[in-house]
Amino acid sequence: MPCTGHTLQDLLVSARNHDCLTVGVYESAKVMNGDPDSVAFCVLATDEEFEWDIALQIHFTLIQAFCFDNDISIVRVNDMQRLSNIVGDKSVELEDAHCVLITSPAEGSWQPALEELHLFCAERRSLSEWLPAVSLPKR
């Protein structure tokens, strides 16, 4: 759904600009363990290079289970480099953008985009698609 991809991108950019992102599998696990109520949305990213990385797949399974148990909406994107470009600082190359959390969004400012993404996830779950895929726009 291209519209969903644009909504996700806009939300990620806004969260980055307000310093409300956690990037990285281990950093995300720390936030989820320490303050799960602060997590508003989760994005998992992989690409062909990491498709067969067993350790990463185990982390993904644990993150997904945590999100399901804590009613956190979660999506998958298949272009880690594009996600890294969206959430990263232009001067620093991100090594681990496999998991990105949107945390503690300001009331009202991101609600429409978050609601749209939550509805998208709920619709996909009703179709038994537990980890819906979203395509990020190319630029």
C-alpha cells in the first residue's frame, strides 16, 4: 500500500525530528524491557543480505512476541538501507536499523498518522497477516 508507506515515512521523519526514535535491535530491546508503555509503534527491517541471519530472526521473533503481548502495532519493511536513510543522521551511517521504535509521541501531533498505521495493522491482523509489510517510498 503506497499510501501507508508515505504515512510511515512521514511518521518516522517527524519522530526523528522530535528525538522520539530508538534505532537498533539491542537498543529497542532495552526500551521495551524498561518502559514498554513508551513504545507507540515498531518497524522491523531486513533485506536479502540478512534474510538467513538466524540470530537476527530469533531477535525478530522475540520482538514480535513482545509487541503482540503489549498491544504494540508492528510492521515489516524490506529495505533496511531506505529505513536507515530515513531515520539516520546524514553524517553517521547506521549499522543496525533492523528495528526502529517510535517512542513517547507528543499528544495530538502524530495521532492521525499513528491511528492510520494502527488501523492498517488491525486490518491486516484480521486477515491473519500478523506482521504486515509496508513498502517505503523510494525518495
